[in-house]
Amino acid sequence: MDLNRLRVLVTVAREGSVTAAADALHYAQPSVSHHLARLEAEAGVPLVQRVGRGIRLTEAGRMLVARAEEILGRVESARAELAAHAGLQTGRVRLAAFPSALATLVPPAAAEFARNHPQLELALTESEPPESLAALRNGDVDVALVFEHPDPDVPAASATTATVLLDEPLYIVTPAGRRWSGPSWTLATYADERWIAGCERCRAHLLRACEHSGFTPTIEFETDDYVAAQALVAAGIGVTTLPGLALLANRHPDVRIDRIPDDRRRVLALTYGKPPPPLPVQAFLDALTATVTAPAWPQ
């Protein structure tokens, strides 16, 4: 099958229509339709159905899109490997990282990488783990800096190689001037409070942790911005949980933090495929592992 046509199908699936896919690919609309028709002829089965002004994938289309994303990612990896074959003379490493890692772990690694390999370029993108994983599979980035909670039903990322960087503690964040009664505290101490939730993964873990403590939190606010979350807590709007890196990156003076016992998340650097990665990517991983040390976590 023609790789360009597979790329067109993946773009149509992502954008939801031929018109939007044409804009994203900088193609003429008839060209996108032509590529889809030729791909269907190669596949021997219908891949898309027109629904109003949009496109809906058939079952065969959904299956092929999933495989096409892997195929295109592998082709991009192969191109990067060939580009690096002659050594570390030229090249670019594309990194996607979640915000608190981008503010804490990445700058020292980027400086080390630039110092050791000034001829190589590092491109940075901020994104949460699901988007970073999708970009890694699609060949849009070379390294994805992600976190994962130890929740039993969260599947591990497939077709990737993980480098474990550190384990990050989690904290309950409450207004500094307020106290809760009782000889000791658990998450259930705050069962009657309003809660502020973060990204989709963080929210899912919060719900699971609160369920384990015997209650369902009343989530009235949601924000991915850890600075905004602390400001809301300081204003008495609610309580929240935040990871250690977020509090190292920014600590509001009017919040109290308490480390949650036995709760953590793991920070990983993911690359696509089996090791070894292309030489520029390995050079950045080396810089990352050389500069990441367990911080003095906030108290």
C-alpha cells in the first residue's frame, strides 16, 4: 500500500472530513478524495462512509487507521535511523513533555544536550501524556516524557521502550489558613470539600484514590494549570492533589501541602520501537538520565 495514501487516511480519520484533511495536508480536496478511492481499491473493501458533510470510518477503515499509525511511525523512525547512521554530525530530536516536567526536568537536560552536541537541534512541545503518546506513534516526536499512576487497569504503552526517570510523590493541597480536626488525616478528611481536578489521567487517579478512601469527591472545577489550581485553593474555592514536580515548578505561598502516604506516579521517557534508538535520540536520553536526580521534594 502507498504510504502517502495511508497518511491521507490517518489525517481524514483525525480531522473528520475530506475538507479538513485537505487543509491539514495542504492538498486540494479532489486529491484527498482520489487518494482515498485508490486506497480503497488497493484494500479491496470500503474504508470510509460519507455522513452529511463528514466522513465515518468503516470497521475495516478503523482497523487500517490503527495499523497505518504504527506503520508511519516506524517509517519515520527508520528515516531518523538512516539520518543518524553517519553519526552525530547533524540531526534533530523532537521532545513532547507534560508541563511540570517541561518546567523542571527538561531545562537541565536540554542544556547538557546542547553543551555536548551543539550541532544537534532540540525541538520542544508541551502536551499531556495521551497526546504525547499519539504523537510518538505517529512519528511526530522522537521522545515522549510522560507519567503513569500505578492504577491496575491502565494499559502500558505498546510498541515503545521506556526509560524510568523517577518516582514522584503526590500531595493534598489545601488553604494555608485552614485546619481540619482529627488526630490524623487521610483523603477522607476532605470528603465534604469541593475538589479541583486536573487532566484526564489525574482526575481518574483522584477518583480511584478517593474511592479507596471510602468517598466520591465533589469535583466542581477542572484545570490542567497547576498554577491556577493552587490559586483556586488559596482563595478557598476547593482542595486538590498535585504531584511533586508541579510544586517544585511553582509553589503558592498561601497553600498548605501534605504528602499523601503510599501514593506516587512514575515519570518515564518513551521512545518508539525496540532499542537502540537513533543516535541523536540516545544522546538526548543520556543527557536526560545524567541530569535527572531525585529532588528534595517540597514539605
